[in-house]
Amino acid sequence: MSTSTAFEWLCGELESATELDRLASRGTVRIALKQAGLDPNAATADQISVVLQRVLPGELGSRGIEAADGICSEIAARISQAPIEDSTHDSPEAVFRRLGG
Amino acid sequence: MEFVVVAQALTGALYLLTTLIIGSRLIMLARRTRQLPEFLLGGALLLGGILAGPLEAASVTLRGETAPSLAGTLLLAGKIAGLGALICHAEFIRRVFRPRERWAWLLVAVMVSCPLATFYGFNAHGAFATSPIPWNWFWLDLSVRIAASTWLAAEGAIYYGMMRRRLRLGLADPLVTNRFLLWTIAGCLSIVMLFTSVPPMFLDRATAGNLLVLDLFVFSIAGVGVSALYFLTFLPPESFRRWIGTTSEAVN
């Protein structure tokens, strides 16, 4: 089962910008996404952007990462140029939006 | 007893009307959007609610009367429609909630295989001709239907939890979030309907009248609940949309 390109991109950015290793950065992003009610397999660039602003700084802070707000802002500023592809699958949210008109 | 039977007939009619309206609307939506989920759900509602349920109920009624061969034919037609409904139902859940998981494919395959096996069992015992229903096969058939409704309600509940967390971050629409809650409750009430549809096939009116009244009462309440929830989920009136929006703003 493959994770979304947005998830993979964020994990890579976090690994480069902090002292977290690959495993720790992926775990941290997974926890942040879970707190936001998002699925790592289907997260989109817009959703990742909100997670970077509202959830991830707190998660990084709790892991002793200094200047977490600044790191997240820098990563968020690069998200529009990131090679992120939206999922080809319809999310349950999109399906239920259509079903109710 | 008579009052409860009349109430059950009325709620049954309401349920049929609801599934007809919602199912037809979803099929029309599928024609417009050319998307499979709305087609599968519309198909499940029409095949299950309009054909399978009434045909099987008519078969049970006629079986004890004077037309056992007609009852057998109706049972066969009901089972075929029920199988179609189950395929649509299970594939809708897999496609929408678990498109990437292999176990979901396996679960759908098991869910479709069991009713196919019951076709063999029913036929081998002559239930599609004039013989009584073989209960072992009946229980297997019912278990699969309950499992499908349980899967549906569970996926709805899990996704509702995720949508509530998204809503707090402004990542979700309150009305769509609420739709998952309504869907989950409707799924739970459908399970109640399935369970309460069984006792009338076993219990005798003369000796277990009170229990039958209670059973029909619960069945009717669940039927009304499912009908109302389907309307709010798939055809929400403007006042309901406004109410959900206002409530969400107040909470936030």
C-alpha cells in the first residue's frame, strides 16, 4: 500500500530540515496527520499545508526540536513548487459530497 | 396486534418509497457524473430495498398459504436481486473506503461467495420449488447481510471520527462531516432491521403474540429511522443545511 506523494515529500523535507532520522520524521508526520484526521495514503498538498501551520509545529516542539514554527513555515513556503500529485482515487469525503448534492 | 401490523405496513411502505426515491436519484446522479460509487449505492438500494426485500417477504407469506411453488419462484427472484444488491453494497464500501487494501478485495469475495453457496444449499433442499427453507443456509445468508451492514456502519464511524478532526482545523465541510454520522446511524438501524426481520419467520402469533408485537414495533421504528436518515443524508432540506452550518459555527 503506497503513501501519497504529499506525505513522502513532507517526510523528506522534515528529515532534511531537522535532526530527525527517516524513521522518526515519518512517525512524526504520521502522528500529525492522524491528529488532523488525515490519511497518509491520500493526503493532498492543501491538507499538508494546514498540517504544517496548525499541527506539526506542536509535534516537533514536543520532540525537542527548536524553532519548530520557523521550520514548518519554510517547508510550507516550498509546498507550491513541490512535485506533489493528487490521488487518482476519489476520497470518501469527495464521494459523500457528491451523494448529498 | 392489528395496530402494529398496520403500522408495520405503513413504515414498510415509507421505507420502500424512500429507497425508490433515493436509489433512483443516485442512479440519475451516476448518469450525470459517470462515477461508479453513486451507481453502486443506487443499485444496492433499488435491488435490495425495492426487489429483494419485498420478494422474499412475499415468498415467506405465501409459503404457509396455498402457493408453495409461487413462493419458491419468488424466493429465487428475491435471492438473485439480493445477491446483486450485496455485490453493489460491498463493492461500494471497498471502492470508497478501502480502494487500496487487498483484504477488502478478499472480504468482498467472501461476501459474494457465501450467498452463491446458499443458492446451492437452497436449491439442493428444493427451497426454490415447494420445500421449506433450509435454516442452516438461511443463517449463513443472514450472517453475510449483517456483516455487510456492520462493515458499512464501521467504515462510516471511522471516517466520521477523521472528519471531526478535520473540521476542527477547517479542513472539512460541516454538512459532509454530519453526513458520515447520519450514514453510520442508518447503518446501525439497518442491522436492527435485519435482526428484527427474523422472528416473524419463527414465532407463532397465537403463542408469542407479545414478542411479535415488540419485534414488529422495533422493526418499524428502525425502518422509519433509516428512511429519515437517508433523506437527511442524500436529500438534505435547506433548513437542515442551515441548522448544521449554524451549529458548527457555534461549536467552533
